[in-house]
Amino acid sequence: NTTSSIQTIIVTDNDAPTTPTIGINTGATYTNQLSSSLALSATDNIGVNQVRFSEDPTLTDAAYSAIASPLGYTLSSGDGTKTVYAQFKDIAGNESAIASDTIVLDRTTPTLTVSSPIDGQVFKNDSPSASYSATDTNSLTYEVRVDDMVVLGHMSGSPLGTLTDGDHTVIVKATDSAGNETSIARTITINSLLTSEPLTTQFIGIQSNQTINDIANTGIELSGINTTGDVTFSIGEYAGNPTSEGITGMQAFGKYFDVSVSDSTKVTFPIMVKIYYTNADLAGAGISEDKLDGIYFYNTVSGAWERYADSGVQTSDLVADGISFAGYVWANVNHLTPIVAASDTTPPVVPTSVTTLTGDSTLSLSWNAITGASGYTVRWRPTTTGVGGYTYATTTGTNYQISGLNNDWSYEIGVASADTHGNMSDYTVVSATPLVPITLEQIKQSVTPAVVLASTQIAEPVVQPQQTISTPTPTTATTPEPQPSDADGAIKGTETSQESGSQAIVVFAILLLALAAGIGGYYGYEWFVQRPSADGGPVFDAKQKKGSDTTPVQPAGRGRPKKNDTSRDGRW
């Protein structure tokens, strides 16, 4: 038989792991995150299998766990230097020395200040500068971008490069060693049409009833400004009209201004805008004060200059900012764009469809209403006795009656339209002659009694037998009495009046009708008495002698009595 034996060998390990190491975030100096990564290692003759770690150097509360690398670890809160300790254990339970590593936790962003440009600032210069600074516990780096393009190597206070006209976005970013960033964006506008760098005013936070005074420099003032947040106002002056559009019917007065605000949503409108002017300004423009109309703005949507709805002129002399002014043009505005004061030097169009109605020593005028006219001027003078001076009158309506004129005199009448600024159109000129109206009685008297008699005989006559009826003699209307004439022999009232000519035609027509009635009555009567009877003879011989015993014939078409056909006094 074979006998086997079992031998147990016990190895004693008293050697602790050596060269323990720990690295936080692969040896980084700074971090801005609580979550970190630990790189752990140690050497041992039989093998390391456990590790414990903590920010407590005694590791009292730290428990061992299976070793792996890397291991996640959450740093304690609060900025500052963080130290993490680690200890390793081998299979025999021997513990290594404690290793450690440090890292700076910085979760605070830099404090950045951008002194220029101001948000919403307008520049004439196409290469404005940017100035900025920041503070932080660690070192800082800066980056500047314009319209998302990095300005390489930019230093505070240096230009941003050449920019085109229009809006641009400038971003300044400061970054500390831990990777914390602070950025500030500014919107700026380049406007090369301005004569100089505009006035820039910034309001911080909520402000009430603020004023921007640029009277001494440009003659403009903004007042009643109320803001709900940080905003920037810019006031600049153009060398001329910044647009290709003129002001319809108006003349620009003085300077064109660029007035803008960085964020209109933080402004409580309206704002009062005043543009001051002097007597020298009026003389330079060649206008009088009454021609000033108001403040106009350029509507970028319609592409036209339009008047602010609430605008006017203060014409009283005053002193502002130590300067004497003749007045100012004002407007309560609810938006800001290029603006300019304007004057109205354009007259309304001439009145049209001027008509006259003649009367006894009067002329009644009427015409069409003219858009933009606030009133009308009427003038007149007689032309029958030579050209004399005009008499003038004004009215706000579209009709006017001239009284106290001489009948049968010709008059020249003119009507012109005018606006509120004293601009007057040319006159629309007509002529007319006042006349005494013709009455019905005068018309009757102009017709002779014979004509009137003849006209009444149109009705069927009554046949009177046993009488001799004389043949009527046709008559004509009598000639009207001659009209009065002046010293030169001209018939008065026939010069140029359309109304007097019309009345003469009416009178003449009435006379012709009367004459026709007389003649018609005569011949109608002749036909009636001599028309043939049923037997071919005349119904009634108008030429038979008085006293003749001839029995008249019954007119054709009349029925006779059925009984007792007896003559009764010459009638059936």
C-alpha cells in the first residue's frame, strides 16, 4: 500500500504595500467642479487589493473598498485648496503609508467690467475701441469677438477693427484658471453719416422724469424720460438728409438728428423732444415763424417721412442753457428714429368748379372743398367802369355771397385756398353780372293782348248761327321795350354774364311760344268753322251775312235728338 502525505506551507507576509500614490484629476491644479477623478496606485510583493480615501488625514471614517483606478470622488463644497488622502492594503492586511494630493476648487466666476463700448452706443468712427477689466482670485485670460469673429490678440483699449455701417455685436469674455467664464455683450451701431460722435447717455435701473440736454451743442433736448431698466440714449447730428426720401409737401428746417435708445422696451413713452431755433436759423432757411409745422420722423417700414401726431411749435422767445432762442419745435414721441423739424411752404391747390348765381345786387359763389385748406379768400372788383381795386373777404366754407353790387355791372371774382401756415394758392377767376330778377308779371306784360286773346281761342268755339263772324287778323307779339344802355351805347347786362344771357334766351323763347299760340289759334278757328259736312258743304258758313235765313247744318259727328227735331234759338 502507498501512503500519501499532505504538507501545508504557511507564508508569513509582514511587508506593507510600498510607493502609494494618489492624483486628483490627473494632477490638475484647479477645478471648478465638485466631482473629481482619483488615480490610485501602490506596489506589494503579494498584491494590493483594497484602498480607502478621504479629505480627513486620519482616514478614521474611511472604509476600505476594492481598488480600481480611476475612482470617482466628490470634493467638499467651498472654494479653496482641497487635499485628498489615500491608504492601501494588501492581501495579508498590511497597510501602506498614507498618500495625498491637492487641488484648488474655484467655482466663482470672474468679475468683468466693460467700460466701452456702452450697450446701444452709436459711433461715427468705423473702428471703435473696447476697454475692459476683470478681477478673480486666480489668473485671467480675455477673448474679444465682433459678430462671432475673434479679434486676435486684442488688448483692452485697442480698436476692434474696421466695421461697416449698421449694427454689430461685441462680446468680451474673461476666463480664470479654473475655467470659470464671464461674458458681456454690447450692441453698437456704426453710422458714418453723422457729423461727429454723438452724445451718449446711460440710465441705470429705474429712473423717473430724466432729461438729456444737448442744447448748447446741437440745440436738442429730451425730457420726461422714464426707464424700467438699463438703457442708453444716443443723440447725433446728420450732415444732411440721411435718407433718399424728401418730406412730401414740406421743407426740412435745420438739422437732421439721429435719436436712438438701446432697448425701447425699458422706456415708458412718450418722451418730449424739443428742437430750439433762433432768428438767424429762420433767416437762413428763408422762412417766417408761422411756416413752422412740427417734428417729422422717418418711418423705416413705409420708407417715408411722417409727422408725429402730437407735435407743434412754441414761438415765444426764451433763454435755454444761457442761449437766446426765438422758440422751439416740439413733439411727444412714442418711438425714436431719424427726426427733423419741418416747415410748410407749399400752398394748397387752387379751388375748382367755381360757380356763380346772380341776384339783385348780389353774386352767390360756390366751389369744391380743397384738401389741406383751412380757409378761402374771395376777392372781387368791377370791370364795367374800368379796372378798380379789389375787395377781399375770407371764409372757412365753400360758398360765399357778395352783396351791395351794382346791377348790370360786370365783376371779376377770384377764389383762392389757404392753409394754417399762411400759404395761399393762385386765384381761380370768373366773371359775372348781378341782375334784377325777371318777375312773372314782367313776362306777361311782354306779350300783347292780341296774342293772349289768340292763345285762348285754341279751345273749340261755340257756334252762333244767324251771326256774321268777322275773320280775325293774325297778330304778333309786341317788341319788348329797349334795354337801357350805357354812355358808350352798349347794352347793359350783356357783357360776360352767363346768367343774364340765359335769362334773355328764356324771355325770347316765351315770346316765340306766345306768337305761335296766337297764330295757331287763328288758323285752328278757320279750320273748325269751314270743315266739310257730311254732304260736302261747310258745316257753318262763317261768311254768311248777318240776318240770313239760312238754316245752319248740324256739325258732323254730333247726334241729333230722336224726337221733335225742332230748332231752338239756332241750336239743336
